[in-house]
Amino acid sequence: MDYKNWYALSINTNKEKSAKSQLLARKLVFKDTNLQEVEYLQRKEIVFDKGGRRKVVNKMLMAGYLLVQVKPETIINEDGTTTTVFPADTFKLITETPDIKFFTNCNRDRPLPFRPREIKKMFDMCDDAHLEAEVNVEGQFQEGDILEVIQGPFKGYDIEVTAVSGDKILGQLDMFGRTVPAEFTKFQLFKK
């Protein structure tokens, strides 16, 4: 995949699919050859429902944004040098599409592309390779255990188990320099 010449567009909230389809339809109507690709980023995540069953859900990585890849236009100057610029027709095509507000990174109506490594990092975050779920082999938690929270609002924190009551695990975590009590299910925690 080519990670050069990608731009971000700010769009209306929850209009990623419709803005993409409208932009691609307008590309066909106006026979634009510079607009290469249009993407919105979704990340697949494994979640556990209340019954403990695993399922894969798509979560929007950058809600309210589209990524477009546009081939730059080369202009030959009077002195014989060449300059690459964002194509004016493609700029107009994109900005006049319904649900698209504007480019997020512009310098006086001249869009600035992302660095290739930034785009690669974004697309790598949407790769399915991270779907290997962390599953507890043992599943037995005891008071004093240090566990990692792998799901929910405290994801990424470590907790210390203070009590175990059936499927409910009571623990405390260190947040903003304070000890905060919290309740978890066994599916939200991973024993290191």
C-alpha cells in the first residue's frame, strides 16, 4: 500500500459511509483521475457480552473524519522547473461534496498531506492482527492479585483484587494519585 499523499477531511458526525459513497459517486460523474482512494478507519475489537460470549465489533477509529489519497498535479514553470500542487478540480470536487466540511490541515486553501509514517500507523491500528484475545487460562482470582483491565472504562489500568464474589471482582486502582475502588467481571480482567 502506498502511504504518500493522504489528506484528512472533516465531515459531519456519523456520516462516514454516506460521505464516502457520495464522494466516490461524484468522482465517477466528473471523471476525476487524481482522487485515488477514500477511506474511513474502523478498528475491530473483541468484546464480551453479558453471557461471557466473545464477539467482534467494528469501532470507528476517527469518527467525523475521512482520509483521501490524491495524486498531485505536476506543473511546468516558465523557467523549466516543475512544481507539484494539489489539483484544483479535485479540491473543488471534494469540498463541494455534501457532508464534507473541509480539509483538516490546510495552508491558505492548499491542503497539506500527512507524513507517510503517520498514515501507516493509522492503517496498522485497523489491522486485524491485534484481534488475538487475551484470555485467562486459570480464571481463578484471589485477594491481593494484580490484574490488568482489558475491557471497559478502566482499560489499561492495573488493579489489586480486594474481594471476589462469584463472577464479580472488587478491586482498587491507582488513578490520579488516589486509590479508587471499582467492580469488574472476570471477562474485563487479565491475570499477568
